[in-house]
Amino acid sequence: MTCRTIRSVTAWMLMLGLLATPVLAQVTPSQQEARRALYGEKLNSLTFRHMDEIFDTSPVANGPRIWQLPEQIQALDILYDVDGQRRTTADFLERTRTNALLVIRDGRIVHEIYRNNSGPQSRFISFSMAKSITAILIGQALADGLIGGVDDPLTRYVPELAGGAYEGVTIRQALLMRSGVAFRETYGFGQKSQMEALYENSLVTGRQRFTDLAIGIDRAHPPGDVFNYSTLEAGVLGWVLERAVGRPLADYMADRLWKPAGMEAPGYWVLDGPPGVGRAWAGAGFNARLRDYGRLGQMMLEGGKANGRQVVPASWVAASTIPQGTEPAAADRVQGYQYQWWTLPDSDAFMAKGVHGQYIWIDPASRTVIVKLSHWPAAWVKELETETLAYFRAVAARP
């Protein structure tokens, strides 16, 4: 029988439902090109809310009881100053390339806007806001007794890391991005960097898992000494979490966070390989609706309470978001860093943030939560972050 005949028979059997599982193809060259190109500024307002059509994914189910957030919609006639000029909300939305914006004050939605043909059903990529979600799940596993403590060594849960740079590193040190491992977080293609090679081999082609690099990477500093922001580090924490709970990250998240918090729609994780092989991209790959990111922020504002119940221990929320060390996190940083959450030295506000302008900003003083989902032209644009935070503060200062 020729290959052409085999393919024809297979297609015929699939059409008739005689094969239970379709034949899985390798990642095609066209898919690979899409995965490389999705960050481009001319298309990322679209690709950043269609990641499930570009990558393999794993769903995070929601439950039947939805956390209903009351609405008290107001006009956002906010004026803010940047570069010595007075700007409006309309200026802000366009200048900072906003796809969607949500403002919650005192538990009520006071403003919600979708742009660029996005809408309430759109599910947006979180990028590194996913790190904060992974940290929440680490706290849940501690509460469940599945992780003994934050000072446990990573190798207790992932013995494959023994003998390498992660030997002797604790969960706490990884949460604080202080493992001492020699990983350099750089963005963009054509740089021949660790990050580019890692993304290419795992997320683009699926030839390896994102965390495989952790086994053979070198060490640059003693554990605990130096802050070094690393998506690899968050990936290792996701690996630890899955080993500790004995389940895929998405399944555990559904049962211990997404359902009890009353999220309105399923989320999903981007996988670094096909289902059954790939793992959730724990440092950057979660996707959800705008309002569900808002619910997540409101839960953190309320000390872990959501949908009428204590979902995350209040002690873990505090440990994750209240600085216990120096602020900023390092000499070349302007913000502090706790357990995968950024802190702001000039206030009690804290935030989850991701490349290309993704934010969940939480200000306890004004009881304000702001979610901004963006499509910046590059991974990090200092001027756009400065303007974004100026606008957030102006919203929070409004009576």
C-alpha cells in the first residue's frame, strides 16, 4: 500500500468516525513562522488574543458559580501629566497601545473598554502576569500540604535538577528570582541569546520542554545573593508545582483557583509541546478574559477572598506582595519584587505585569484594581511604563 493510499484511507476513516484519535502532525513550517512573528507590532493587537490558534493549549475550567461584580459605570474623564503635558484617557489608550482596560473601585466595575475589535469574550495573553498566578498556586499547594515549605529545595520535587546550578536553591529563592543561575532574560529575535534559543526549541518547534535548560545551565552567583529576573525560574517553579501536586498545572489551577474564585469563563495555558507531552508555560503562557483578570486582582486586594470565600490564604497574599527585603529589587531596577509580584517603593501598590504592556495593578489605599492589556511595539518600553503608571495613579487619586 502506498503512502498516498494510507493517507486516503485514514482520511476516509476519520470522516466516518472509525478512528478515535486523529493523526497528530509535527509543527509545520507555517506554524513555526507564525510563532516567531506573533510579537510583531503590526499584528500583535490581534495575535495577543488568539494564542490558542497558534500554540497547543490546556484549558483551565471554570465552575458554575460566577463571582458577579456589580457595575457602577462612570466616564473616565481622567487628566494626567506626562513629559510636562496634560493628557486625556483617549490619549492614554492610543499612546500606550491598549487592547482592553478595566477599572474596579471598591469592588465595583467603574470602567470597561475594549479596542481593536476585541470584546468581552476575548481571551488575552498574560505574558509574565502568569508568574504571579504560578506563585498563587504555589501558595495553594503549601496550604494543601503538598509542598512542605518555601525553604524546601527545588530538588526535593524535581530531582532531575540535582548536581546542576539549581542544586541547593530553595523555592523561596526561586520565587524571589534569586537562584544565582546564569540565565539572561533578553527579548527579540536575531540576538542569538539563551532566551531566543529556548523559545525557538520549546515554544516554536516543540523539540524540548522550556525547563530542560534548567538541568544543564551554569551558576553565576551563590543562591540568594543576586536578583536576576528570569522566565526560566518561573518555569522551574511550575515544574516543581506539577510534581508536588501530581497533576498538570491547568487542572490544579481549575480546582484550587479558577472554580472557587468564580471566574466567568475558562482560561487556558500555552503548552511547550502537544497535549500529553508539553507542559504549561508557567512563566508567561496564561490567557483569560479581561474581567477574570480583574477578579484575580480584586481577590488579591481582598487578601485572598473571592466569591464569598477565602480562596487563597491571607498570609500567602501578604508574603507575596509586602516587601520583606530591599526596594528596589536591584540597583538597575525601580521596583521591588516579592513572590513573583512587583512592588512599588513609593506606595503600598503592587502589580503583576508582562511584556508588551500587560498589567494587573492593585492599590490597597484607594481600593482600586486596574487591568490593562496592551500590544506595545516591543517587549519593554520604559516611556510607556512610565506613562502607564502615571495614568494608574491618576485614576486611583480620583475621588
